Amino acid sequence: MATENRNLSYFNPEEIPNGENFNVGIVISEWNSEITLNLLKGAEQALLEAGVQLKNITKLFVPGTFELALGAQQLFKNTSVDAVIAIGVVIQGETRHFDFVCDGATKGIMDVSLKYNKHISFCVLTDLNIQQSIDRSGGKHGNKGIECAIACLKMIDLQKKLSN
């Protein structure tokens, strides 16, 4: 496993774009909220540390991971966000439901990103058990919300540079 015994959520603030003028949307799954709210906390912390103003962070809660794509689409359609962080978690169960939700969420998020030509950070944990999700949402492997927020900032900066 790529993150085994490693916390990848540390970053050098000097390597992160200044987000002072960035507008970021965050769409969060309510399902498994004990995990998704930790991911949200990490993402918000990283955005604020990078200079994104609290008033420029728009949050939208949706019922589950499958609904993240439509939530992101609504943020792009109805707000002035530069990019979106999609936060969810799907934990393997006894049926193939896991596969369908993961595939649908991944494809849906990619389709929305390409439709609007704006970045969506894929902060969706797809773990085999709850402990893996805990470990990746503030546990021994860090907080993937932080990592996705950093990717989001870098992509907003890249798109702004390329559009000038």
C-alpha cells in the first residue's frame, strides 16, 4: 500500500499558491459523516492556511458519495467557484454496491470537471474497512482532505496562469 506507515499530509507552505483570490467549493457526503467531517476539517484548514478567505469557501452537503457529482455541478452552475473539492467515503461491504458507487462517483465527478473545464479534487476514500478510513482522515496516514485541498489550489493556480 502506497501510504503504509507514511503521513503524506505535510506540505511546505512556500510551495503552495497564495489562495487569497481563489473561490473554492466543497461538496461533502453526509454518509459516514464521522469520516467526511474530518476530511472537511483538513481541507478547510489547508485552504485557510494558504490564504483562501473563509467567505470564499462554499460548502454543500449531499446525502452520499454517489451524489457528489451533481453537487459539484450545482456549485459550478450556481456560484463563482474556481474549483471544487468532492469529499466522500465508500467502505467495502458484503455486496457489489461498493463497486457501483465507486465507479459512478468517479465517472460522474470526471464528467462534471470536463463539462465545466474546472478542477474537482477527488477526495473520496474507497477503503476496505472503517479503520482504513479513520487512518486517512486524520489518523496515521494523515488527512486526505489536506492533500486534496493542496491539489485543488495548485490546479486553480495552473488554470489561472494558462488563461492569462
